Amino acid sequence: MLFNSYAFLFLFLPFTLLGYYWITKKNLQLWFLFLSSVFFYCYWSTVYVFLLLFTVVLDFYLAKAISMTTSQARRKTFLLISVIANLGILGFFKYYNFFADSLNGALQVTGLAPPLPILNLVLPIGISFYTFQSLSYVIDVYRRTSNAHAHLLEFAGYVTLFPHQISGPLVRHNYIVPQLEDSKTYFFNPENFWKGCYFFVFGLAKKMMIADRIAAVVDPLVMNMAGASTAEAWIAMIGYTMQLYFDFSGYSDMAVGLGLMMNIQFPQNFNSPYKSLSITEFWQRWHITLSSWLKDYLYISLGGNRAGVLKTYRNLFLTMAIGGLWHGANWTYLVWGCFHGGILAIERLFKDRGWKGVGNKYVKWTFTFFLVCVGWVFFRAHSVEQALFWLQKVFMLNGDINWDITLIPLKHKDRFFAALGVGILVAFLAKNTWEREFKPTLWRAALMAFMFVVCLMYMGEESPFLYFQF
């Protein structure tokens, strides 16, 4: 079920909110919220929901077992079971065909073995997010940075919670579970509710009025990159850069809004990332919850900056390379991760040597934004070959330089350039959703109502969020 669908807006959400506040006993409210979240997942698949529930139950009891034993060997064994089970399930569904196809290509060259079968696997939605969230809980208990939670219901409510179930934010258990345990969470709070409506409607507008209008032009251009002009290659690159930001930050705002409607606070996931003056700063502003997860559970586990400068650079590179592959089973994501990891390592080298580089902030901003755009080409392309071909046109290296925009359909042209222009202004100059002080006024209510109605007019066709596929 998509947030930007009639079924969600006019059936699931009203029913869930009414039931959540109509029931007056905390334990029953939590049960209702949990069952509503399970139904939300079942709307997509009644089979894979058992995979989600298996992860919840397994990690809850493994964490409890870790907390109850003093034997370090047994603690480590329980942790390994969780890591192997979680990453094994994730790896099988997400990467089996990718590695089988890559290995088959190598085997065909050598002729040493028969090819591995390619399975008709459907990637369970949200598996990358709920696996990381559940696994982090077990790791925290093992590290003794968190106590094991007393009740399965609160932990299950945290992992399955429908606002962040599919595409994040990647929220920690010690951020959400205490809220689910707090009785005050279950009393209607008008200030939180209307602030939640504000976040939700603005997130919906980001998705429907900006990202989807840009996608209508970018998607065909990427599909027909062989016939695209130099101008269209640039338009596709800049367009996708804006599309992805407004699509994903729009989802994150909607998730925050839905949480606030039920008095559940989510952390900020985007902080105007395209205003960054370095790639290091970009990753402090973009997908903040993932960056924090990778730092705490991968970068630090690799050794962080504790083993000398060379290993620090290596750990930065490996963290981003693995983070890139987390996004999808394609060499393009690995290249994208290595691209960012290499730049982060270089920036860290500059910092360690005391090299400040160019002092002008506008030069830094322009260079950083261009590097981000180049990285998104690999993120969006269907293959590394297509990404390199696309970049050849961007850098005008293919010998065919022209500035026609004939591939852009006339029916989408005006809306595309309007959405792109608004998106650029908002991304570069405006305050983000979190920076705006929320005060309910008649004018703001009218603006929200107008944006909501416009979004409803665009809601005829299914438009999944980009991060659903990750």
C-alpha cells in the first residue's frame, strides 16, 4: 500500500487513527497498531509478512538470550546466529540472482562448471530496512550499549511500525521502543496531530508535485540515452538529482507526519543535503539515519579511525562500498558507493594534512553538487556501461555535441521545467521542512488543503517511491 494512494488516504489511515484513539487501554492500542502495521504489509504480500515476523521473533529472543548469559562464548554465538540469519535472508533474496548471474558469466568464459540456476525471486519490500533495524538491536544488546527490552509486543511494534516499515527512516530501537512503552504516547495531542498533517502534506507535495513531474521526463530520457542530446543528458542528470531528493525526502516527511499523528517522534532524515560544501558534509545531511547506522555498525566494526590513518581511509572506502551495495544488486550501486567512499577518503586525507583547498564557499558548493550529480548517474543507470555512456555525453566526450531537447514530450515539458525550477529553488534556497516553525494558522491550513487537492488530482496512476526497490 502506497502512502500516495486513495486506499491509504481514505481507508487505511482514517480507520487506523480512529481505532488507535478510540481504544483507551494502552496495551490494546499497541496491539491495534501492531495488527494494523501487519495488515499494511499484508496488503503487498501475505506470504512475506511471515518473513518479517520471523525476523522480529528471532532477534527479540536472541537479544534476550544474550542479555541473560554471562558467558562471552555463548553471547557471541547468539550474535552470530542473528547476523547469519538476518544477512543470509537478506543476501538470498536480494543478491542471489546478482551473484549467480555474475558467476555464470565467469564460468562461461572458463567452461569449468555448469551455470547456477537463476531463481524467480521477488524482493520482499522493506527487507533492507527492517533487517538493519532488527539486527542493530541485537548488536546493541551484545555491546552492552542497550538493555534487552522486556516485552515482545513493543519490539514488534517498533520493527513493523507502518510509517517507517517500507523505506525508513532507519530508526533505532532505543528511539522508538521507549515511546511505545510510554502511556502518554496513546493520548491524543492536537499540536502533534496538526504538525503531523503539516509534515505529511508537504511530503506528499514533494512526491506528487515535484518528483513525479520530473520523473515523467527523466525516465524516458534514461531509457533512450543512446538518442539523447548533450542537453538532454544534462537535463536527465540534474533532473534525477532533484527527483530522487524530493521523492525520498518526501517519503521521510510523510513518515514523520504519520508518526506525529500518533505521538511517535521520528528523527530527521534529510537536512538540505544539496547545500553541502563537501561530500563529508553531504553524508551528514543525506539519509542521516542510514549514515548513522553505517558509522555505528559498520565503520566502527571495521576499526573506524582507531588503527592509523591508512586503515581509516580503507574503512571509509569499504563502508561506503558496502553501503552502496546495500542499495541494490547491481554493479552500478557498488561503483556509486566506491565513488563516494573514495572521495570521503580523499577529503579525510586533506583534513589530516591540514589542506583546506579552495576557500570560496560557492566554488566548494558547486564542485560538491557536481560530484553528487555524477554519482547519481551511476545510481540511476541500468548498467555501468550505460552510466559511462551517459557521462560521455555530459562531459561532451562522444564527439556528438548538440543542444536539442526533442526527446522531451511536449505534454510534459512545461510541468517538468516548472517542477525542476521549483525543486532547485527549494533545495538550494529555502528552509527544509524541519527548519520551519509550525504554527497552525488559517493561511497555512488553506495552503495545505490546496496542495492536498492538487496531489489528489495527480493520484490516478500508481507511483511507487524510489526507495521501495531497495
